[in-house]
Amino acid sequence: MRCRVSLAADRRGRVPFAVVGVLLLVSSLTLAPTLSTEPAPNGTAVERTLNEVSAVSTTAVRDGVATASRRAAAAPVVEPADTPAGRALRDDHAFRDSLRLRVYRHVRSNLERLSAHSDGVNATASLPAANSTAEYERAIDRVTVERAGDNDTALRVTVENITLTARRGGEVVTHRVVDRTVVVPTPVLHVHDQMTTYEQRVQNGLTKPGVSQRMTARIYPIAWARGYAQFGGAPIENVIANRHVSLATNGALLGVQRSVFGRSDPEGRQALTEATAAVGVNDIAAGSNSRLASEILDQVNYRPASQNITTGARQPDEPLRVGVNGTADAAYRQVGVPDALNATARDAYTVRASVVTERERLYGGRPDRPDPPGPDWRFVREIEGSDASIVDSVDSGVSVPSRWHALERWGRTVELTHTRRVIWKKGNNVRHTRAQRTERVHVSLALVGRHRNGSLAPVRGIERAHESGGSPLGGENLADVQGKAADELLDGGRDRAAKDVALEEFEQDTVAVTGARPDSIHTWIARDLRRLRERVRDIAVSVDRGEVGTFQSNPSRQLRRTLRDRRSQLVDAPRTYDSAADRARVAARVAFLDAVDRRLGGHAENHSTVASGIDDRLGSLSGGSLAELRRALTARETRVPRARATPTGPAGPVRTRVQAQPQYLTLASVGESEFPAVDGTEHPLVARNVNVFSVPYGNAATTVLNGATGGRNRVGLGAAAKTLAAARETEVGSNTSLDERRQQLRTEVGRANGVVTAAFAERVRAETDAGPSESERIVDDAMDQWGTTAARGMAIANDSAAHRIAEVAADRRGLSTVEQDWLRVRLLRTATTTLSTAGARPPEGLVNRTANTVRETARSRVQSLLANRAGAEVERVAKRKLGTRALPAGLPLAPPFLPWYATVNIWWVTVEGTYARFSVTASHGAPGTPGETVRYVRERRAVHLDADEDGSGELLGHNRRITFRADTGVAIVVPPKPRGVGDKDGNSVETSAGWPDPG
């Protein structure tokens, strides 16, 4: 006989009074070994005792479930042990199986204390003992646990095969096997599942809700605000420091707590508030008094990340306008110079010419072979000949091929006299016979031309193409082409050609004939091309800054598509050219747009190459990748799930309280005197913060942009000059090391400047009528605008020098506007070529050593001033912004690899942390009358259970701390200015104490 008994609360969550009575009964059973009752009015004594034991067994099960739940939560098994009891637990269900085993153990213990007596009959309830792994597995199988009740905050447990036994005089009378199912208002599985969710979320990567996503959302605004503040001149050495990482991580952890448990650790919130305030003070000026720090920052319009920053900072999703800009200048340097324009004009004025013919026989023809002189004459050979004579001139009706046009037509009637002479032989005798006949033919000829001989201009007709004076620039247009073509194709004259056609001996040929071009055509085309260049320069696309920084968008490719969409409008080819000059003008436009297109295509390919280099660099430094960086960009705006409102269970609202040790995971070490759960001394949180393109400038950027012909271990002139400028702005005092390195770097930058200016002087000499000495004076006088070696180097690198030299040369040599522009573009090409040579690239080691000394000197100087409270001196130093803020940083997306439309820098942050103890207490019941509580604790601890009831606990498994690792990346994009953005303290990889092992 099987019986199922279930007790449940009423709709209002109240436990029936009968259950209260049973609970009181169980309490008495725990004190007395037996229970005596009055004889039942009906049924036998056996039935009465079995029914009584069966009734109270439900309460025994309920009590065992409640006890097992509390103890399982206090010491949850996360990893089974390699013991007889531990091996009975499944790895992926360790906690639930351990809870089932605990329920079995406590229910069995409760049942052993139950008995009932009536008329000499004794009834008991029991479960089998367990002493081996197989028996533990069977015990677990007898127990089923699942969430139940409103909001699944209760526990439904079924214990199967409880044996009820009736005995009389020690002899077994009968058995009854029953299952018992109870619903206990304990949220143990609810809390366990919450803890599992929390652990999963703190360990989730960027693609799933959790710490990584929330940390990303917190770091991004800090990084972009501080990055743009630094770009604007704020005294920031580290854009993202580990103190910011710590803040973001703890804020993210508290956020995940709220999203999972509905609330976070209150002490953790307070600690985060205090830490945020401390970091804010640190961001103003480390070790300074707040008044002096504010004075410094007032000079540069900067506020720390903890305040509202209004420094013109941009956000990742704000559009960045990227234009064709200098790519148009580079293309113009290729096609807009005299040699290129001459080739373009020559092609436009070149016509392919040929002669087409037709032959029509009027009458007559070739004679038959004459007969032999007589019998037995043997044929030796035959000789044919024809003579042609012009009979009359007639109209030409020859057909002109498609896309060709007739320059001249003529026709002739030609009489042909054909003669056949045969030689015969008989013995030693030779005879000749001859036959003759006349043929008359009509031949038609035309000298034809085709206005396409490699010209890039779209195929169109030309009005008055071969009329003299048809060009807007004067000159012959294409009027002289006919004569030149006739001279090359009709060497013997038109009659000779007609006779050759009649004789079928005319050899058709095609020649290229170039007409005379007006003297001013180059200037005229160049003027039009310059206007087009300015229009193309202004073509731009809008891209998200974040997508630029993560190389998700390719601005050059987008510009290329835009240019192609507008190509027809920019070419502006007429339906019919009004002249060959007009055709040359359009051809130059096509050549220019083709050059821009090719360069944008090259930039687009280089963009992919640079992205690959960054990916390699990022991976080698931090283990990150551009793909993960893009996920971080998306994750910063990902909406995270929110916790449900406080759930209500069978016993009332389930209120959760989170407690952690330490409540704030600090980068500093903590000890057990502060947090008892800590084992000795440990670091709860460790962090590594990698700035991919920090100062020293050359190491990472040169590796990625490994295409400069100047070779490795050298730095571009612009970066070296900026470093020299920073050294110049830093007061030396008694720092002889900085003075020596500054002098060495000035020598190297000056030498590089000399290499480029010498090339400039040679270009001026080649493009103007100035002699060598005059060319050098022009360059020297132009460079006098910049008074220091560093300023000259920066002017050369940013193309200002080329523009100024062209202006001075134009003024001295009387150059026209077009000639000045030609010289300017040639000087720009010279700069690009020369700056890539080793002679124009100072040594990387010297540049970086100087940068390091600048940082050390500037930091020491500021600390000294702040310590002495020298207010006026601090203000003076702040106005000069110190040398460190002039140091370049970041990866300039700049020529020769890409057009300089932005400077990018990337930070990759990794944190690892552990809570010494993390507990969640769930209480259920009305707030005024709190009920039971379940406290679920995660910590490093061995879990024991006296499963075999021998009085000593067996190792069941291990509890484990909540640990996590989170990674994220930030890419910052600033406008194309020399300062750039990046960490400038010389430490590109910042690791906290204890890295990489928290705890």
C-alpha cells in the first residue's frame, strides 16, 4: 500500500493550524523515545499505530528539509570531493545532489526518533543506512528537490520509499512503504540559482551581461573625457590609470549585484562613494592641496573625471568628418604638374588616322594564259605585269567604319593593262608567247581619323574638330591633323594610292597623329584642375569616432564610394566637346579623379594592413584583439537586465541582503585583521592596463606602421621635433642629463631638417630659373619664419614649410599663380619622399630617452612647487603646461600610410578579483514578523557531512570563492593634431601589485 501526504499553506500563505499541532508533536517526539495514544474507536491496533507514525513522518520530512537547506546554504558544495560520499555527487549538479543527500541524512535521523504504541503494537518509520558510494547514490535518488511556491521561492521535496513497520512482541507484523512530499518555505534553491547567475555574470565576457559589459560602460566616459582633456592641454599623464579601473570594476560588481539580487552590498556602495571621491582628488593633483590644485587646473579648463567635464570632449558615437583633403593634393601632384598635363593634352590632341578603300571592277580583267607555240613545247615559267593609269577623277563612296570619321575623300577611274608572258622550251630552243588585256576599275578612298588614342576623356564628338580657329585658346584646333596624317599615310600622293588600290597593292596602316597645341593650354587646364581639386578636397563622409578607433569603419573606402557616386558630376563631360582643348580639359579631370580613386584605394588597403598590425600588437601586449575591442564598443551601450521586484513566497516577501568581504575590492593588500575571511595577506583585485601607443612614441607606432623606408629604430621628424619642443619647454635647472639629451636631440633634428631643406633647395632650382645660391637663400629665408630647430622640424613635417617656400619663391622669381602652385605640389612631393629616408628620421633611442627625462624632470618640478606652495610659480608653470603635455602620443592615421584624419590610441584593461567571502541572506515573512532566513555563503572551505552516521564528518566536497576575470578595451580618437592622446608617463603597461594572482 502506498500513501502520499502533502501539506500546503492556504492562499494567504498561512500554515494550517493542524500543521502547527504536528510541529508541536514533533517537538515532543524529539524529547521522548515513544508516543502513547488512546485506542482508536475504529480499526485494529496495527492500523492505528501505522497511521499515527505515517502522519508524523511528514513533519519529520519537513523538519529535515528545513535543516538540510540551512546547512547546505551555509556550506554549499561547488566541487565534489574524491571520497565515497563526494563521488556520489554529479560534477554539474554538485550543490543539488549534496542538498538531496543532506535531506536524506536529516530525514533518516528524524524518522529514527519516531514510534507509536497501541495494544501491544509498536510502529516505526525508517530509511536505509548508507555507507558506500553506491548506497549514497541510491539515497540521493530517493530524494527529489525542486523550486516551488509563488515566484519559486519555496522548496518542494519528495522522499521516496519510507518504510513504516508494525511489530508485536518484537516480531514484524506488517510493512507499509510510502512517499512523502512537502513544500517548505525556504528559498535555498532561489538563492543558489541567484548566486550561480551572479558568478556567471561576473565571469561573462563582453558579449553577455555582466562585469565586463558594465565595466566597459563605466570606463568609456572616463577615458574619453580624460583623453580629450589631455588633448586640450590638461596636465594628465595617464588617461586611464589603474585607479580608474578599480573604480569601474567595483561599480560594475555592485551593478551586477543589483541586477541579480535586487540590491547590492550597502558597505560596498559606501566604499565606492569614498573611493570615487579619493580618485577625484588624485585626478586633480596627486599629493597637492586642493586650493593649489584648483589653481593649476583653472589654467587649463580641466575638471577631473569625478566632476562634470566640459572640455569639448567627444563621445564614441559622435560623428567624425573625414574628407578627401590631402589625398586630392597628392593626386594633383601626380597629374597636375606640367609633364603630366603635357601628356594629357598630347593624348587629347592625338588622332588615330588610317586610309579606307573600296575597289569596283567596271569591265575587262586579266588575260588567259597564251597557248604554246606548238606541240611538244614544255612550260617553263610565267611572268605577269600590270600598268595603271588614271583615266578620271570621280566621287568617293567608300564606307567609313563606326567611330571613325572621314578627313578627306577621293575617287579615281583607273585603267589597268595586264600582260601575261610565258616562256616555253623544246630541246635547246626557247620561245616566248604573250597575252594582254585591259581592265577598268573604280576605286574610292578616304583618309579617316578617330579621336581616341589613349585619351581618358569620354568618347564624344568635337564641334568643328578640324576647322582652323575652333579652339577657345586660339590655334589650329585639329585642323593640321589631316595634313600630318596624309604626309604619313599617303607618301606617294593620292593618285599613287588610287593606283595601288586598283592594283590591289595598297598596304593599309594606322598611325597616331598629334595636332599642334596652344601654348597656354597647360595653364588653362591647370586652372580648371585646381578648381576641381578644391571641390574634391571638400568631399567628406561622417563616421562614428568609436568605429574609427576600432577599425570597424574604413573612411577611405567610404570616400572612394562617395567619389565614384559623384564622378559623372565632377567630370562634367559635355554632350559634344567644343574643341580639342575642351577634350583635353575633361581628360585631365578624369586623370585626376582616377589618381584620387587609386590613392583612396591604396589608403583603404593600407587601412586593413594597419588594422592587422594593430591586432598583432594588441594581442602580443595584452591578449586582446580588434574584434574584442569592437565588442567593447558595442557593450558600452548594451542594456543590462534588471532584477525583479522583491519576490513573495509562501511565507511572505523574500528580502535579500548581500555581504562581501572585502566589500570593496581594492588594488592594495588587505589582511585578516581587517577582514577575518581573508587568509593572511592578499590582494582582492589585480589589474593590468596596457596603453598600446604610449610614449615612448616610436616603439609601438613604428611597429604597426612598418613601411617607412627609413627603417626600424628611427622616429619620424614630426615626433622627434615635438619631443625636442617638450624638452625645450621643461625647465632644466640643475638637471644636466636633460640638458645633454636636449642638445643631442637638437643636433639630430637639425641634421634631419638640413636633409629636407637641401632637397627643397634643389627642387626650387629645378623648377625655377634661380641658381643654386639663390635657391638656398629662398629656402633659408622661408624657414626663418620658425625660430627654433624644433619648430622648423614640425613645419617640415606638417607641410607648412613647403607652402611657405613656394610663396617666397613666387615672390622672388615672379612666378604666376599656376607656377607657384606647381612648385608647391613639387615641394610637397619632395617632402614626402625625403621624410621617409633614414637621414630625415632621428634615432628612436635618443628620442625616447629624451622623452623619459622630460617626464621625470617635469614631475619632480611640479611636486617640488606644490610641496613649497609656491602659488605664483605654480601658475607660471601651469600656463606653460610643462613639457610632458607637448610629448606626442597615439597612432596618427597619417601619410604615407593613410591620410591624417585622426590620431587613435587603444587601452586594453584586464582585471582579476576574488571575494574572500560572499554571502547572501534571504529572509521570508512579513517585515514585522520575520520568519526563517537562509544564508548562502561562498568562501574557500572544505565541506563535511556525517553521511555514514559514524559520528565524524566525511569530506563531501569544497566550497569555493567567487572569483572573476574581466577584459575590455577602449579606443579614443582625437583630431589630427601633433599632441595626440595617450599615457605619457613612460609606462605603457601598468600592473598592480599582486598581478596576475588575486587572493
